[in-house]
Amino acid sequence: MHGSDFDANDFDAHDDEAYGAGPCASFQVDLSCLLDGELDESAAGRAMVHMEACELCRGFVEDARAHMRLHRELHDEKRLFARLSTLVGGDWAREAAKAAESVDLVHSLATIFYRLGKAYVTAAIDPGFRERIFEAVVPIAVTQVEGRGFVDGVLRGGRAGTTRELSQSTRLDWNRARSMLNGRLERLESPLEKGRRLLEEALACDASHEEAQLWLAFLHAHEGKRLVAAEEYRRVFDTAVLDANRGHAMVQLGRLHSTEENWRAAIACWRWVTISGLADADDRFWVARFNLGMVHALTGNQARSLSYFRALLDRHPARSAEVAQMFARSPKLRAAIDERPGFPEALVSTCPELFAADHHDAP
């Protein structure tokens, strides 16, 4: 589902588990599992028989195999440059290796700025940020010291000139980068402004840094610049290489729509996370199913709400305590449930795990 054609209004309100179920959908799931070696013998046999008879599914398998080969080569530097050498000769491959190292240095610097920027932003506005990004708090002082050490190492090793030549579009200046980590930043009083400058610095180094883009959008949303933030989240969704970052963009874009009570658009965003398989592949995205259950409760669709909450507990059983705490911290959700006759009793019956005593004792 990569591409720039996502439109929240393209999604209707049908169950996401049945969305897009065409005649070959189940076989293509089996074929994907077959390529990963995850099918039992009988299912593998059925999938192979279907593939022999179906040109569409044969093409699907060929594309999947090509993607797997490319993925392995992109994550294996020796394999990639060996292949390049056979195409254009060893000298070019060696130069390409140097270029790849320089690009990696620039990306590493951008990541240092991003991690520090994220730390300042979360410290200023969102102490409970783990609900949103699933990561540990970044130690600011330690990261600054490590960042200065990294920049000093690049400067001492004489590698800054090469990276500057390869980065003319950003005019990367490693001495300026060091000053940002040692002095210039301290002149800014507001942690929020420090976070903004660092995120902007990350994108000045590497405009394609997906995580920095996401966090700058998050900061804009916090400041009430919702249209700007929404456009930034859509851009990440359209261009991100990592599916996890596309998922983060959809979760956050759904939050923006939910704040404006644009329920249809919010549902579409969160359903992308479940329909795409991301919520099942990456347990951290359990929150998409919680949000879907919540919005259906708020809009009075009891059956759909209960279905999502039950699916959430079934597919993410280790998250039951966190789900219970989310209920405890959502007075609007609890009020919507309490106001609908029979809804509280149905919730207790359908999702008894939410009412376990140890969940209520959690801080």
C-alpha cells in the first residue's frame, strides 16, 4: 500500500478484517507465508496448485521474490557492492562504498539531532510519550556528549570534507554542527524551542529523515498548527521507507481528525494500520485497535466497539493492563459507554480482562 494515493474518504465503515477480500486474497496471504517457510504441508500444496493455475498469483510470487532479493542486498553491503562491481567495475564500486560511508555519517549526525530534539520536545509537552512512540526517554546530557564525540571523530579523521562535497544541497558544516551541540543550544531558554531547532537541524542534514519529520509534525500539532501537521503526516505516509513510520503517521493523523470529530477520517487512518497488517506484525501498534473501539463507542456503535476491544485483547494479550489503564484515563470514553443502556454490562461480559483487580491497582 505504498504510494501517494491515500485518501481517508476512500474507506467506508465496513469491518477491516473483511476489507479488500478478493478471490485471490487468502491465497496471496498463504503464498507470502510460503515464501517465508511458514506454511504447513497441506496449505503449501493448495497454494502451489492455485499459483500454477493463476497468472495473477504467479506474478505476485515473482514480485515478492524480487523484493526479498533486493531487501537482502540493501542490508548486505558486501553483496550490494559485489553486484555493482560486476556491472561497472571495481573502481566504481570502491567509490560507491566511500560515498555510502559519507551518506551514513550525515544520517548519523541527523539522528543525533533528532534524538536530542525528541528528548526536549517530550520533556516539555508530553511526559507520557511512551503511549505514542513506544521508546525509552533519551538521556539528554549523555546524548550531547556522545554527539560531540561523534562529530570530533569525523573532524579528526578528515572525513568531513568528503561529506561536505557530497552534501552541497544541505551545505553541511561539521564545525557548525559541533557548536550546536556545545554552546549554541544552551543559549535557548525554552526546551520546546531547543527541540524545534534540533529537529530542524536534523532535517537540514538529511531532509529524508523520517523520524525527525514525524516529530516536527507532532510539535506543530501541539502548537495548534493542525493543517501543517496533517500535511506533514501525509507526506511521511507517502514517502517513508519504513512501514512503522507510515504507521506512526497514520496513528497521529487519525488523532488530528479525532480531535476535530471527523470520525470517518479518523477511522480510515487507524484502519489502515490494521488492514495493512502492521498492527499484527508490530505489537506496538495495538493502540490503533483501541482507538477504533473508542471512536465507535463515542459514535454510539456498541457492536463495532465491542468487536474492536475484543480483537485488541485477543491479538495483543500482553497489553491488557495497558488497555485497562487507557480506559481509566479516558473519562469521555467511559461516559459514552455509561450513557448507553446495556453497554457497560456488555463490555464486562465481552472483555472481562479489563476489570481484573490487578489492573485497577496499577498506577
